[in-house]
Amino acid sequence: MSKEKLNTGQKALQINLDAKKYGTFAEIGAGQEVARWFFHVGKASGTVAKTISAYDMAVSDAIYGTAERYVSRKRLQAMLDLEFDLILKRLDKTRGDKCTFFAFADTVTTKQVTKPGQEEGHGWLGVKFQVHPHGEPSTIIIHVRMLDWETPRQQEAVGVIGVNLIHAAFYQFTDPAALIGSLLDGLTTQRVEVDMIKFSGPAFTGVDNRLMALQLVEQWLTEAAMFTANGETIIPSELLYKKPVFLERGSFRPLTNPMLDMLDRGHEMFVKEPVLQGETPVVMFEMTLRQLQVNDAIDHRDFLDRVDTLGALGKPVLISNFLRYHRLVSYLSRQTQKPIGLPIGLVRLRDVFDEKFYTDLAGGLMESLGQLFKNGAKLYVYPSLDRKTGKLTTIENMEVAPHLRHLYAHLVENKFIENITNYNPDTLKIYSGEVLAKIHSADESLSKLIPPAIFEVIKAKKLFGWGQDKVAVPA
């Protein structure tokens, strides 16, 4: 068929006409919206071995096993595994030499949303498929948020993205970045957001799911994506639901001792807040796309270097398009209603109060601060040292525009903003530019400027150009 972008019906028909593709559709929650496309365009007998909808929970449990939640990754995986095993068991001997088998599944909840801010629909979709006859299967799993206000529109969107996923798995599996870019064909991010994707199996050997999470944000399928310290892609609610959050944002190229000291000392203060009531917060890092840009482009190798070093500290990582703190806090507040703590340096605090960054907001700086602090978020501020003058700047002596001083004083007095006091004075003398210079020259004294675990990772994996400026001296 033409290399021009296909619409949903054309994609479904192409699959129906491909005699090598044969499989099962199992759908829970939003109707058989994906399977319907294959019947609607005709020639479905060439593709569809079975469709099933197990709506009753008891029936679903009897088929796929019990589950705490029916719209979950665990339930989707059970559906994919069982349906794929069944089609192999039943048809491999008769059809296995001439076709590749697949199982598509989704488990979705739609919501009747009457106004912005109400809970939207969401769901898990996946496809388990063979690339070659009798081959081991590979799997793609995605999580979607459905943002349409009307249930029928959400159902329609599920059908479209399901067809896109199946088509991409069959015909674009060799190019995962392009595969991701095709998932919203026929849709917009005003209707659907894909905030998690995971590739696994022999078709995706060498694919790093952390890079795929970055692709979701880079290609604007979502505003933020998350993965654990060991590289497992997750949706935020799997980690943050009903939990306090303590998050440090930065470029982490690499994380230095001042940044770790800011995190640790701020965390010590956060866990003592009475509002936490002794709960243990989720501690995590966040990078924005702007912080990942090197010469106006995102260097994927450099990104992996950064997350490799952060992984040594055992914390999850969020990648986002949130340039401003209030958007970050609004996003986190969608995942949890518990307190949010943000350790922040003095330079970044100045930016928070710089009105030039909010000219696109109707309410300007006031709107930004309202969104930042309305859900109980708090800033823990790390001081700044001017090495030339020896001046230490804290929240008490930070310069603020005259017309903002009363507003700033109100936030400080009511402890929305608080000094980190128990800091290590020696770390204030460390600057990131010096750290990178020592990395490039393979200077072992770097170990005194960054956390030991990160130093060992950089040295062992030769990250950030370790030793690239080192000149060999002839014997």
C-alpha cells in the first residue's frame, strides 16, 4: 500500500488483507471498539480468530484469574498471556507454518466527564505478537488517559489507538521511535495521552525503555513519563497514589554533592512536617526536556548517562515538559492528594518570583503561585554562596522586586518557603562546571565532589566523556 499515512480504516484493512497475521481480540470495559474496526472494513476472516468481552467480574476472574483492579497492568498481562497461549495451542499445528499469531487486549474504564478537572477515563492496551512463524513472541504495552468529556468519544478513541498499536507492532517494530509517533494517528493530545509504553521480547532486543519514555515526552504524546531506578517504565499512580512526594528537579549532569546535600537535608525537614503524620514520602528526581537539550537538541546518549548515574541512588525519575514549578506541582497533585515537598536552590527561587516567566498566564505571577501552593506544596531552599565576596544568600536576604516584597514575606512567614539550615558549608563551594572539567580530564579528585556511587558509575561506564580530553604521553 502507499507510504502515505493511513487512516484507521485503511490500517485495519491492510492487516485484514495480510494473510500472515492471525489473532485474538480480548477487550474489557469500553466495548469491542478495536475489534469492531476489523469487522467494519471487511475481510475480517483473514485476521480475526476470536473476539471476547468478559464484562462480568466473576466471569473475568474465572478466565484470567482474580485481580485487585480490573483496569490494571496486571490484568492486561494476564489477558495477553492467556489469549496468546490459547491461540498457539489451538492453531499452531494447522496454521503455524504460514502465519504469525498475535493477541490484542485492552482493559479500559470510561468516565462521563461533565467539566474539566473531573476524573477522566483511562486504560491499558497491549499486543503480544510473533515476528516470524513459530517465533518467540514480543509485547508492547501502553497506558492511555482519555480526555474527551463524553463516553462515546472516549470509546471511539480507544478503537483508533488500538488499531494504531496493532498496525505499528506489525509494520514498524524495527523503528520504535516511529512506532511511538504513529500511536496518535487520527487523534490529538486533547483527546488521548499515552503516558507509558513498554517494549519486551526478541523483536525489541537492545531497546531501552527509558529512551522510549523520553520519546513519549519528546514527541508530545504526554507531558511527563516515569521510570524506576532499574529502568522499569511505570505510570505515576503506580508509585505515587496516596503518598507524599519529595522531588528534586535538575539537569543532573551529573548530580553533585551540593544537590545531594540539598535533597537529604530538605528530606530531613519534610519528613518532620506534622501534616505527613509519619508517612514515608516517595523521593524522586525530575528532568525537563529543556534541561536535556545540548545545543538545541536532545542527546539521547547524554540522557542515558544522566539516568544511569541517578539509578545508582535508587530513586525513580520523571521526565517532563514542565518548565515552571506550578505545572509540575499541578501534575503531581493529580496523582496524589498528600503533601509535596520541593528542594530548590536560591537561583531557582529567584526564577520562581521573576514575572517575565509568566506573561502567557492571565493571572501572571499570582496565578502561578496560586497553583504552586494551593495543594500544600512547600519549597525547601538551599542557600547560595558567592565565592568572590563570601556572601551567603538565604530566603531572608534574597532580593525581591519592591512590589512583591509583601507577597514574598507572606509566603515565608506562613512557611510555604523555608530555609534548609542544616546544610554542609563545604558543598556550597562546588560548582558544576568544575565537575564536568574533572570528568573530561579523568581527574580522580572528582570523587570528592560527587556522591561515591555516582563516581563509580561514571568511571566504570566512562560516562559524560570520562577522560575524553586526556592526552596520552609517549613512554
